[in-house]
Amino acid sequence: MSQIDGLPPLRAVIAAHDLQAKKALGQNFLLDLNLTARIARAAGDLTGSDVIEVGPGPGGLTRGLLAEGARKVLAIEKDPRCLPALAEIAAAYPGRLQVIGGDALQVDPLAHLTPPIRIVANLPYNVGTELLVRWLTPARWPPFWTTLTLMFQKEVAERIVARPGTKAYGRLALLAQWRADARIVLTLPPSAFTPPPKIESAVVHLTALAEPRFPAPAKTLERVVAAAFNQRRKMLRAALKSLDPQIESRLERLGIAPTARAEEIGLEAFCTLARDLDPAGA
């Protein structure tokens, strides 16, 4: 890819700009341009979409997204050291890369992009889960994005796609699978990164559904799921008592076993309970 875009290899970019990854920023740079191209392709056909990238670092994935035909890339980078390297990429792709220096938690991407919008990112480890939850729980659905293609620690990726009855099943699985199709599309070893993390990483691709799988008031469902998995080993009647002192009889009426534990309950049952607790919001 470096031959296609005429830009130097990423190791040369890092050396030229003295970009050593900072642990405090959750940085682990992916330097193999073949891998960044694979991640970009995993996001689907980018030619008719604008793309948000969070934490581009020296720009390996950014280059992959542009080379794969993204209409426009909005790269949000908190580390000012990376901005000169990203400016070089912007110069090589005139009018197609906009770089914003700042915190992705504070930036409104809709002010800069035109739908359809995809989000593709090797997320910094320290904010990845928080960003995912924000993207999955907007005030209105469908969301502004059509797909998310995101890299996480492998154990986080497994939690997103987990099924009931498994150890990884929990809040992330329910929030993701309620409103999206989620699957792991790529696994990467620690050696793919600089510096190498201690664990494997994985890329998850999520496609937004037009409507949630089951109707439920979003805020109430979030509260139910959070309470249920806050103390995983407790039976539901104990874990959910803070939501309703009569939760046991409510669960029985809905056909949900009060003695069951959260990891044994499927998405439909959680949505049914949320509707019952907040019928006006459903």
C-alpha cells in the first residue's frame, strides 16, 4: 500500500516524527499496512460512505481506508504528536481526509460528515468500551452510523458477540445484539502491534438494524441489564430488587425464573421485563 499512495512505511513515519506509543493514551500502533488494508476491507464497500476513525495514530488504518475508496475520512486524534504525520496523509489525498485534534468523546461528527457514515477504528484500549456503548445507545434509533468495524482486546470482542449461558455473556452482548448484528471478522496476535500488548486483539463488525430485535424502552433496558449483571452470581430476584421491591412476583408473572442468574437469560426476556417495568416508554 505504501507504493500505491506514495507515502513511506509506517516505521519510517514513526521514526521521522518520534512517535513512541504512549501507554497513558492506550496506544498500540498497527504497522503492517497489509493488515490495516484487511481491516478497511472488513468494513465493506467504502466508496459511497464517509468514515469516522478514532485514534488514527501515525495513520496506518487511515491510509487503508482512503486506499479502499472511502469518500471522506474524519480522523479524531487526541495525541498532538501524531497530527503532522496525519497532515502528510491529508496532502496525499486532497479533500478526502479531515483531521481533528481532540477527544472523540467531545467531538460531534455529524457537523463534519454526510450520511451514510461508517465508523472504523483501532480504538485506544482505555476508551474503546465507553465509545462503543455510546454508539449503541443514542437517544434515537436508527443511529447516525450504518456499521461499526472496531478493534478491541480479544476478550472484549468476545463479550460483544457472546451468547446466553457463556462466561463472556453480559451487558455488552445485550446492548450490541439488541440493535445490531455483531460478528468477529479478524483476530490479530500481539506481535502485529508496536509495542506488542500482552493479549490478542480482534476486530468486530456490527451492522445497525433498522429496528431493535425486540421492543423495549432503551433507558429502562440499560438499567435492567446493568443491575442484573452487576452481581452476576446472584439470582435475578436479588440482583433486580433495587428496581422493584416486588420483582419476584413480577418475574414469575412474566414467565422468567426468579432463581435464574443473569447469564442464563436471553435478550427477549430482558426486553419483556423492561417493557413491563416501563410500559409508557415502550
